[in-house]
Amino acid sequence: MGEKLQRILLVGFFCFSIHLGVVGLRTLAAPAEEVEPLPVADGYRGIWYWNERSGDQYKYKYSGGLATYPQQHVPIACYSAKAQKTFFVYGGRAPEANRLWHMVSYFDHRTKTVPRPRILLDKKTDDAHDNPSLLLDDQGYLWIFSNAHGTARAAYIHRSTQPFSIERFERIATTNFSYSQPWYVPGQGFCLLHTHYERGGRSLFVWLSADGRRWSDRQPLARIEMGNYQISWQQQGGRIGTALDYHPQSGGVNARTNLYYLETRDGGRTWTTVDGQPLRLPLTEVQNPALVHDYASEKRLVYLKDLTFDTQGRPVILYLTSRHYASGPEGNPRIWHTAHWTGQRWQIRPVCQSDHNYDHGSLYIEPDGTWRLIAPTDPGPQPYTTGGEMVLWKSTNEGATWTKIKQLTRNSSYNHTYARRPLGAHPDFYALWADGHTLQQSESRLYFTDRDGTHVWRLPVHIDSDQAKPEPAW
């Protein structure tokens, strides 16, 4: 198929999807006069999930306690200085079965306690791809975006009825989106980056809204061959950056490769390269101006991890490269990298290595220029499977060299993974993650740590009162 014909067909797919998106999202629920309080759970328990059987000793492509999965759902936690709370969502487990509940809660920084978590909805699946994402607007209202993995199930948007409260939520929309990444730009409104599944793959889109109730048509962002994954982050002040891979026609998601970057400075209306060149959207060609590095030519797979900005507002992308998509040593070396925009070029440097493609962690760049990585880079009790033991790494020279500060977890029964960074992370609640056995279904607990890794706290599996203090686990 010629490039011109391929582009025409892809644009046609986008137009068709935009039409479907309008129908889905413009059917909005009116604000409810009386909204019942959300039911409460008696503790913090995460969903267990597996994906793609491998037929070998490792059993699955990835698996385990995935309450904070995946990295494409961002943010899932937000700190509010006004409320002195870190609000967060996660994929919970129903008590009678391994069934996904969308849960919302918070950590109170004044009392160092958590309440009983609230149950937003029963997703009636065990698929952790349906886990939610969370955003606070400038008035303190919580917005929860409940994803769907593909088009077989609905996705939802909910808004708290009171600022800084998890007690009651109204349903704003019933629609369809996957891998939601909502951002709020003061004075402009919402920019919702998301994926929509279509014939033969998946495409990236943007939805815009001034108030969260009336949304624009889907605006196409990218569809290169069989599709793309993306990770994004918002710089203080409104600028939003997103990093992409692409899924080749041959191999699809298991052949993900290449690294791209684009950004918006007007709330998602227009997009440019890192150096300000306007982009013609959607991106549909493998070689395009947003390309950061061509890993396809090196036969390396790319697993996106995180994106943030340095003290001068320049983007830094965290990702892992691998030789093979499956669990086990065949994919080694699995190398963590940062791609840092210096103002003139992308500087790509190695960080460390780990033993699985889905060892997910988060990158922090602090006001004094310190870079920190919290990730499961040490082998866990189930080696060469998802996650491991959580480790704190530090760099004081913009990623040129890294020092392993400490192993945060040790002698664990289960692997830990998907350490997630809250938006505006407070030093006392710096990363949130879950654990789980990766070779068989198990219970899954949730954990958090502070900036210096002084302790790892476990969120209480059972709560007998309205509030409880998390107990140090390490």
C-alpha cells in the first residue's frame, strides 16, 4: 500500500471515530439533585490480573497485583496543598471474587491516616486495563475517568459533588475511551488524552472541555501503522508533553518500538515538536518530525515508563528497551534510559537494568535539580516476571550517573510493581504501588513511601474504624 493511500485510509478511520466519539460523549448526565454516598470498603485490597499466557515457566507476558497499573493511566494520585491530602484511585478487588472495583481514597498529611476507601463502581471484569485515573480541577473537585479496555465495555466520567470530598460523585458521562490521561489547564479547562480502539489497532485522540460537561469532537493525535501507546505529563503552568512509541504492522503491540515526543502550550488545541515546529496531525508515518530516536533500526523494543520536566522546563522521558517481548532472560539486556532535551538535542543515557519489560517506576525531578527513580529494578521472589523489589535511585548530574540509594523492599513474598508518582507529589507520600504473586492468583496489598525512602508503609487491608494509620512494612 502506498504511503498516500495509507494516509487517506487512516484519516478516514479518524473521521469515523470522531463521529462515534461525538455521539458517545455528548450524551451527558444532568447534575443529580440527590446523590447517595458511595459505599465504603473495609480495607485496601488490589486487583490481580494476567495478560497473555506464555506456555513456559513464567506463565504470562505480565501478571501480578496491578492495582496501580498501567502507566498510561495518569495521573492516578494528586496532592492538594489546600486540603493537605493526597487523593488517589486504584483498581480494587471485590471481597467475594477477583472482580475489579474502582476505588477512591486519600492520605491525610495532617493526621497521617487514611479513611476507609470508597467504591465508585463495579466494573464487572478482572481486567486491570479498566483501572481509573484521577484529576483535581482548580476548585478542588475530583474527576475520575473510568477506562474501558477496547470497546466491549463502557467508560465513565464522574465528578465529586463537593470539593476535596470522596463521599459523593455524580456521573457526568457514559462513553468509551481507553488509557485516559486527563489534564486541567487553569483558564482553559480539560485536555483529555486517550486511546480509542478501532479496526486493526488503536488510535490516539484529544478531547477538550471548558467545564468537563460539554466536550469537543475527538481530535486525532496519532495512528502510526497499528497504533501507539503514550505517556504524558503537565508542566506547572499548563504545558503538556506526551511521548509515544508505535506498533508496527508486523508484530503489533508486542513489537512496540521507536520514541516520539510532542507537546502543546494551548491546552491541546495545537501541537508542536519539542523545538516548536508545528505538527500536521494525526501522525501517521514512522519517520516524522516528532521522532526522538529510531529504535526499530536497532531491533530494540521500547516500553514507556514516565515523562516529566527538568528545572528549566525541558522534557525528560523515562523508558526501557528490550530484545524480546516475553518474560524470561531472552529479552536481556533490559536497559532503563532517560531521553533529556537539552535545548538543542535529545541526550539519551542509560540508568540501570532490570529483569522484566513491565518493571514500572516513576521519575522525579526536584526543585534543587535532584533526579530520583523509584522502580522495582532488583529481582523479586518471582524473578523474570513482572516487578521485583522496589529500589530508590538518585542522580545529581541530570542523569549522567546514578547511585542506588537503598532497596525499599526486601525478602518479599510477592513482587512489587507499578510505582506511581502523584501529581504535585508531597515528600510524605511520594510513590504508590501494589504487590502480588506473579505465577498464581494471590492477594494484593497497596504501599507507599516517602521521598527519602525512610519507610515503606502498607495501606491497611482491614479497617475497623473511620480512619486508620498505615503501618510500616519496611
